[in-house]
Amino acid sequence: MSNVQTNSAISVDCVIFGFDGTALKVLLVRRKTADPLYHDSWLKLPGAMIRENETLPEAAARVLEGSTGLKGLYLKQTSIFSDPERVNADELNWICEYHGIHTDRVVTVGYYALVKLDRNMTDYTSRQGAVWMNVDDIHHLIMDHMDILSDALTVLQKEVLLSSTAFQLLPKKFTVRQLQNLLEAVFGIEIDNRNFRKKLFSSGILIETDEMERNVNHKPARLYTLNKSAFGKKGYGNFRMLSEFVNL
Amino acid sequence: MSNVQTNSAISVDCVIFGFDGTALKVLLVRRKTADPLYHDSWLKLPGAMIRENETLPEAAARVLEGSTGLKGLYLKQTSIFSDPERVNADELNWICEYHGIHTDRVVTVGYYALVKLDRNMTDYTSRQGAVWMNVDDIHHLIMDHMDILSDALTVLQKEVLLSSTAFQLLPKKFTVRQLQNLLEAVFGIEIDNRNFRKKLFSSGILIETDEMERNVNHKPARLYTLNKSAFGKKGYGNFRMLSEFVNL
DNA sequence: ACAAAAGTGTTCCTCTTACACCCATGA
DNA sequence: TCATGGGTGTAAGAGGAACACTTTTGT
């Protein structure tokens, strides 16, 4: 009864989704190493080891704050990646050296976060040397980070369908077209603009403001805010879902 | 840079859902201890510590096989419970003693499994001293097992809505009424039988067999099987969802 | 014969779909 | 004045909701 594993290190890796009004992007960082061997596999998801007396969501929030400079962002756990072979010997060495620790095994927990991609955000992240890549253009990441990313995208899609999660990717005041673009980007579909507006307005989930877009070289669009009370709280029953507006 | 936690023990706890044709149940076990102090908090979810060179899904499958005698059951990870305080000092002592290990912290990963509750199953589990309780009747479990259970139920509801997961709870050949009861139990709703049949048959997700129920003291119902190809594979686009048949 | 659940159709009405043009702004 | 995306209505058809009685079996 005692080949029980007690010396695992646990890490978190964050898939930080951003939406710029048109395309869905993910924040990637470069691994810090002098070894030129890793040059073409540098890109990875931001992550960290958990510390003593820290919960996983706390660790993920710490990574998130480090990457974006913001606290209190939307954050949700996806899956755990626990294959004893997920980190090979070289990578384990790198990790132990980099963190100054000794461990036999690293299990990682995926989180995804949603941020509003504006100028402040891109300024901050580029100062850190991080990059926002279009989800569709990411094909290789180190270790099993592609798996973590795909998994997060699947979870995001389900969350978006069944809750008001999508609005975490939009500014407080947004246009109908931004919401439509977001759903089109997340699901890779096309939506009829007229019918979309009809359903959306009659559903009561949007509150009209008296503000308009500014500095666009076309007719400015009206800005709306989300009517949170039109969504249910928890559990089901009188539960409104964004899937009402999407045909998959 | 080195208050990094490296001596966590990782456990899995399984929420094993079963459906008997009418109600949704969960398999609970009693903690093995001589201490009478724990008498009224004995019930818990079946679980185990992970072993070296074992992935978490493997550990969960091991627990599942131990509890039900069956291999290859549907199994899905839900969340991680990582609060350093989730296991108090007494409980940590009990765990270390029971498993013959030393550790400072136990992080647990929730899994849920779906089983078909038939006579063989209940015979097996009652021989083990485990009990199948109605989901609605479970109010207290040890440690944070209630949280793990609630979380699993929420994930189950989402899965059932967006996939063919529900059929894992039914026998290969089932009646329309069993499927209806299942959806009613999982979501706590009522469904109009005539309209349900109409939608179901026209959707093409059921294949009619030429078998009937036996030994029921009313008109025997026809048995159907699931037409798996009517559901999409992965991702979205031409994706059929059970939510088509449910109004929340 | 009785009890218990299976199985079956129709009507009304709502909601979905498909589709094309004018409008307001910045350059 | 031109280019760009914002914003609007209607008609035809499909699909959803509500609703009650007959059938088949075991006891």
C-alpha cells in the first residue's frame, strides 16, 4: 500500500483568451532559456508552480495578474494533465533548475481566462515580450500545451453556449456587431445580422445606452450593456442561454 | 523562488451516477475506521490516492473498477479541489495512517462516472457495503465531498445537454419512457410525452429494435438503441444536442 | 375486470428563415 | 463623393405547444 505518489509538483497553465472585436486570440509567452536548442519551440502558455498554502485558483490568478497586470479577471479551471510522460527528462531538468526545486513528476492544471483586448492590454503584454496570436494560427507549443489549449477552447465553447460567459470578452459597452463577431469567432460560423438583432432585442438581454461608437469612418453603432438579470443564476429552470442565438 | 510545493499527495474522488429507470442515484461508501467519533459522518465518495506512474484517469478507473467491478465505464474529470484547508489535521492523520504515507497536503480531483443500474450492479455494490442514494436525498458527506458531488451534477447537466452522454446511463436497449425519465431526473423538469416522442423519432437519433419489454404488468414498451452517427463527432457544426428535446 | 403504463393526431400559433436597400460618418 | 459598415421589414413555411383516448399486458 505504499507506492503512493507524494512528491508531485503541481503547476497551472493559463489559456488567456482575448477578443479584439474581430478575432479570438490567445496570449503566449517565450520560455526563458539560454539553450539555443529550444529556439523553435519557445512559445508556451503562461504558467507557474503552485506554492505552499496556495490554492490552484490563487496560483492561476497570480499567473494571470503577472501576464496581464489585471486582478479579478474571469478564470475557470478546465482539465488536469497528469500523464507521467507529459514532461520528458530534459524538460523536467529545465523546470527543476528554473524553479530551484527537486521533483519526480509535474502534474499541470489548465485554466482559461477571458480578457478584453484593448490598447492598454496590448501595450502591457508587448512590454513583457508576450504575443497575442490568432487561435487559428497556433499550431505548435512546447510540451502538451497544444492539448491544454484545445481543451480550453472546447470548454469555452460550452461555457459560451450555456451562460453569459461570452460577455467577459467584451467591454462593458459594446455593439451588436461585436457580439455577433465574437460568436462567429468562437464557433466558426456565420450569423444573419438581421435575424440575430431581432432575437437579441426581443430576448431582453441587452440594455440600450444613449452612447454611440466614436471615430469610425462609417455610420457609428449604438452601444449596449448586458442585462445580467435576464440570465438565470445557477442551476437550470428559467435559464437563458446564448445557444438561443446560435445555430451550430 | 522556493516555497514551491512539491510534496502534495493527489487523490481522486469519484461521483458514480446510476439510473434505475426512474431516479438518479449516487454510489456512496463508508469510511473504514474504528473511531466511533466518525459514526455520523461516515458516508463519502469512493476515492483513492494516485500511485507513481499512474495518470489521474487511470487512478479514477481503478477506483471505479473497485467500486463497481466493471472496466471501461464512462468517466470524466470535473474539478480540482485544492484548498490547503480542505483536509483538517485529524483527517490528514487518518489519511496518512490509512495509506501508510507522509504528506503535508492532499489535493483531490473529482471524476464522475455513469453506470447502468441493474440487478447485477446493486448485488455487487451491496456485497461491498456501498449504498446507492437518491441524489436529492444526499445532504451531508465527509470533508468537501458535497462540493465535489454538486460540481459533478452541474457538469453532468451540461454534458447531457450538449452530447450523447446521457445514454451512458441507459442500457443498450431502452424505452422512450426511460430516456424521458432520465432527462426529467437530471434536470428536474416535466416533459410532454407525445411531443417528446415526435421530436425524438423525427430526429433520427433512435433506432427501433423488434424487441419489447418483458414481465411488466402493463402494455410492454418497444426497445430502441441509440443511433450514434446522428450525433456529431467533435467540435461544433452539424452538432446535434439533447437540448433540442428539453426546455429548461 | 381491473390497474398501469404505452402509444397515437390534430389544430393553432409562434418563431425561424431568407432576403436587399438606405443611412450616417470620416476621409 | 466615395467607401464602409450600421441599421431596418416582410412574407412564407416549419416547428412547437397543448391536449384525451384507446391498447396491451399481468394479476
